[in-house]
Amino acid sequence: MLDFHHSWPYERVMSDIYFEECPFCHRSPVMIPIRKKAIEEAFEGIKTHIIMPCCHEKIVIESMDGDYIWTTQALR
């Protein structure tokens, strides 16, 4: 089971993924640079990573559901 401290909410607008606020630098809103194939893999539980465009921090995504990304590091 994944720890809620390792999750972050996201919004989907058309085919783009947004964080309301960056978990690192708190910039708002932030469009996440992630390919459609990487999103599909994350929904299947295949790890992928993203680099935040605002502060260049790296997030390793373990899983994704309809509301949250679940990561290897604590974001809260």
C-alpha cells in the first residue's frame, strides 16, 4: 500500500497534466512535461520520472490514479 505522504494531486485538462502547485517551489499552476505513453505506464504501475519545469526537481512516479500521482519520495 502506498503512503499518502508520497502522493500529490493533479488535474487533467484535455491531454495535459497540471499540478495546482509545485510540491518543491510552490509555483502555481505547473504543467507537467509527461508523454501520453508515460501516463499509461504510470497507470499500470510502471515507474517513470518527470523533471519539474519550474525548479528542475526530479519526481519518480510509482503509480498514478485518476486524482493523484504516487511517488518514491515524500512530497507532503
